[in-house]
Amino acid sequence: MRFPTSGAKRTLVLVLILTATASLALACGSSGAAPIGGGSNAAAPAAAPAAGGSATGNTKSGQDAAAAGAPVPVAGGVGTTGANGEVIQDGAKIVRTGSLQLDVKDVKASLNSARDTITGMGGYIGASQQSSDGKSIVANVTYRIPEARWEDALAALRLLGDEVGETTDAAEVTNQIVDLAARIRNLQASETALVRHAADAAKIADLLEIESRLSDVRGQIEQLTAQQKNLENQAAYGTLAVTFGTEVAAVQKAASQWDPKTEVDRAGASLIGFLQTLTTAGIWFAIVWLPMLISLAIVLGIGLLIARRLGFLRRAVPPAPPAPVAG
């Protein structure tokens, strides 16, 4: 066997060094391209924004808007998100109505104060009526108050006099408004389709039928739109009827303290209670006291009979009168 010479040894060592260097470079390149054991999975998220074309941009714009304090739309939901990430829901539509009776010293001054208060809150007077008998003035005023200032307006009006009576009511109409909006959109889509069919109609009869249906659809749209605007107006401004006066307020106070229905209920309850008492007494007498009295009478009768038989109850015979003396 022949051993390699020193020159051949140097050449062999150089080849081995070059081979090791190339292998090391390939290993470093592959490790930089993808992590070991998860190359494809790790690369997918990085490629996703490039494929969508807007993921990074949307995230950045959302962060910038949140930092600026502007609301950011919520994907797939209703409402927006604020600067702190909380969800801001759309406000409910509520129709507020009520009435208030005030006993005031000066009706005119109270009317002026109430007008300034309501107009200062963004409201207005919807209707008013005054009556006078020469001694006192009674005023009935209907105020339209912004929904957001409803409680503030009530509190301010109560300070104008003594509160005699008050009633308030709140009805949510959010679902009704949403339903009307959906029906209007459907009718508008039908209107668009009918207009397109009218343009393509070849016969006069078809055109007249389409025009009739189109007129009916437009009438429904106008009717539903009016209802929607009316509900939105009622939800935006509550309606409060206020009565200012002295004698009428006192009459209303006395009337509010007496309710015929309540008195009828109380009288009926008293009658029913009295009848229940009599019925209860009759039941007790028939079931308990009557048998006891009958038993007691039988026992006394038997005792008297036995006593008479034994001679304890014999009648005392009065002594015979003395015989007359012959003379």
C-alpha cells in the first residue's frame, strides 16, 4: 500500500476545509430563512399582510385614530371603540312624555321663568292656553324638551312652585325606527326595479300596470318615511304638559286625593269582609256550638228525668186548711 506524499496531503486538507466551509454557509442560510421545526407555519403570518394588502395599514390607522381620541369602527359589530378600547354602543331612541301640575304664587312670572329655562336648554313651547276668571289665572303649556335635558328641565320646573302632581312615561322606539328603515330600503329597491322594468316595457298595458305599482310603492315609502321622522322627532324632544295656577291646582290636588275607583274597592272590601265574618260565625255555630248545645240539652233532660224519678224533684204538697169548729 502506498501512502500519499506531502503535496497530496496539503491538497486533500485544502479540499476538506473548502467542503466544511460550504456546508457551514448552507446551514446558516437555511436557519436564517425559517426556524427549525416550524418554517412554513412561521412564514405564513408574515406573508398574510402582503397577500391582503391592508392588514398592516388598517392596524396602524386604527392605532393612530385611537391615539388621537377618535372612534374606530368595530369589525362585525355595532358601535365604535374609543381611545381605551371600550365599545361605544349607539344610543337607544326613547319617547318621553309627562305632565306636571304646579301651585304658583305668580302665574305670569312663572311662565316667563319656565320659558327662559326651556329655551335655554334647547327646547321650545309646543302649545299654550290661558284662562282667567278675574281673580286667578290658570295656564296650560306644552313644552318640547331635548331628550338629553329631560331630567334637568323637570328639576328646574319643580322649583317654580309647589308640586301638586306629576306623571312621566318613557317608551323605547328603537326597534320601530330600525324596522321602518328596513321597510323603506326594501320599498326603494322595489321602486328601482319597477323603474327599470318600465324602461324595458314594450306594451302600453305593461307600462300602465308598472306605473300603478310604482305609484303604490312610492306612496308607501312616503307614509313610512313620515312615520320614521315622527318617531325620531318624538325621541329627540320629549313632551311635557305643565299646568300653572292656584285654585285649579288646589282642585286638582283635592281630586287627586279622592279616587272613586279606590273608594268603590274599599267599600266592596268592607262588605266582603262583613259577609265573610257572618259566614264564618254561621259555620262555627253549625259545626261546633249547635252540636254542643244539643248535647248539653240532652244531658240536662236526662238528669232532670232521673232526679224526678228518684223523688228529688217532687212537688211540695201544701198543708190542708184546718177544719172549721162546729159551733
